[in-house]
Amino acid sequence: MQTVTLKLSEPLYRFARQVAEAIEQPLEAVLQDSIARTLLPFDDVSPEHASELAKLASLDDATLWREARAMMSAADQTEMHELLDRQGTGKLTSIQRDRLQDLLDMYGWLTVRKAHVYLLLARRGYRVPMQVSNSTTSTS
């Protein structure tokens, strides 16, 4: 456990104190719980990706919504599907296999990134989809 000195504005302090009194918990426990619920877990990603995900928290709501709607390019998606089809028939060259892995990694990272964006938006009070179908393609 680490000790941190934190300066709070008077209104924030009063609000936190009211919450602590209402739930009959120490102010320190209320603040610690609030911080723990606000910060996103990064234990499931590499340090490089964790840094990128952490930066998302500083984005404004409109930018987060744009990030939530991000998609693979149509060209990348088409190529990925074609390579997956070829893989199913066992007709991939080593170069194509490497390219397919790159595209799958790109898709996986996009999915993780969007999940974190949706979590941020939900924590900011927005209603977010519980399940996003066809997340790599545009319907327009």
C-alpha cells in the first residue's frame, strides 16, 4: 500500500465526505474505491498497448465515440476474408500466412481498443451496445 497526498477542490471534498457518511465508510475507503473503479485494468495487454489505452481516458466524449466506431479499412477486411478462405482450403503461401496474421492481429487490437473505449463511455454515463455485430464493416 502506498500513501499519496491528494488536494481536492472543496466541492469534491464535500461530496466525497457526504458519500462516506451516507455509506458509513471512511473517506479514505470511498476515495480509494472511486479511483479503483475509474482506472481501467491493463493486465491483459502488452505495456505498449497499455500506454496507448491509458491515453484514451484523456479524450473527450466525441472523440471516444469516433474511436468506438473505428473499423478496419474495407481493403484490409476484404483481404483478411480472402486469406481466411484460402487458409480454409490449405492454399496459403508463407507470405500470405504472415499477412493474415498481421491482419488478425490488427483486428484483435481494434477489438480490444474498442472494448476499452466502450468501457470509458459507459463509465461516463453513456449507454453503449452490449454486443457490437459486424464491428469491422460499415453498413453504409
